[in-house]
Amino acid sequence: MPTEFLTHNKIRLALHHLRSLDQAPDPQCRPLLLLHGLGERSPDTVPSWAVAWPGPIAALDFTGHGASTVPRGGGYSSEMLLADADAALEALTGPDHTSSSTGITVLGRGLGAYIGLQLAGARAPQVYGTILCDGPGLAGGATEPTSMNFFALANDGLPPDPYALVELGRDLRPPDYATSFVRLAVTGSPLDQPITVCAVFHPAWLEAALGEHGVAESTLGDALSSYAALG
């Protein structure tokens, strides 16, 4: 399927259109954006667990992953990947890719679930439902600040970037920081339950999110059906 390359500062991001608008069973349904786990890349075709979505489906390769740029020297953070996801949202809601909708639904696995939660808060009016699933990098690192470590890694320029694996694998995940994005999502979203958790494993940040108003717990199939029904 076609891959669109987005420019995010000096990074070239790969946004894979797994199901185009003209292939969608329901072209009026908003796009579904897939965000992969740590060290993974976007699938080449629509995965079996997302095929029930009736609208267009796209998948983003984060910086340092898949067909996106592998930068020199690391410097990864969840906020950096949030900006990646925001660039994908802008592309999907532009005139070339959107249906009648001005928003998207997000499905994140592992690290992608944490980035999806942040995007749900940062772009609440444009994100019509975010689904959080198990996958690599779901736990992240410490929940409180720790001492700094400095290191150099061998990097052949091929994905996944080893700096991404180390730095994002220990990315700070304070529960109160996660819940601040939940509250932004609830405040700005047109939905009563803008976030749905489908993960079995609940690290501290996700457990805290589950305790907030507007966060539901469901199976993946039910979550997709519920958000697809919104049009």
C-alpha cells in the first residue's frame, strides 16, 4: 500500500496507508491511526485485529523505527513521538485523506498506547476515541526522577534505533502526568468516554488513568465497534 512521507523538522516520517478512502467499506467513517510498540514498525497490511474498522486505516512509523528517519545521537522522549503522531493526525485530517470527518480514532500498542493517550489530551477535539492495548514499551521507565546516565551505543543507522530502545524503554512515566492528559481529553473531547483500555497489563500510569472519569475498559472488538459507530 502507498506510503506517505511527512516532514517533521529534520525527520522524515513514514505514514503507511493500509486502507485508502476508496477501499473503505464506509468512506464516511473517520480514519483509524495505528501506533506501534517500542522497537516495532507498522504492519504492511491491515492486521486481523483492526480489520473490522470500516473506515480508512493508516499506520505511523515513529522516529527511529520502520521506514522513518533514524537520527544521530538519540535524544528520544515520549513528547518527541507525540509530535510525530500529531504530524500524522494533521496529514490524515487534510483534504487529501479525510472523509467528511475532521478527526481520527487512535489505536496504540505498547509505547504507542502511551503516545496515543498523550495525543488524546493534546488534540482532544480531533481525536474521536483512543484505544490503549498491550505491547512492547507499555510500562516505560521509572515513575519518579532518577539519576542521569550517559552512554554511547553502536548505531549502524538501521531501525530500530538502539538509542530509541534504551531511552524510550526507561522513559519517565509519572501517573499524575498521565492523568493530566486524561483530564485534557475528557475536557476537550466531544465523547463521554474518549479513552478505552484494552490492555491486560496495567503499569502504574495506566492504572492511574483507569481511575479517571471518561476512561472505559473493554475488549478490543467492542472498543472498535463503539468508536466506529460514531461515524
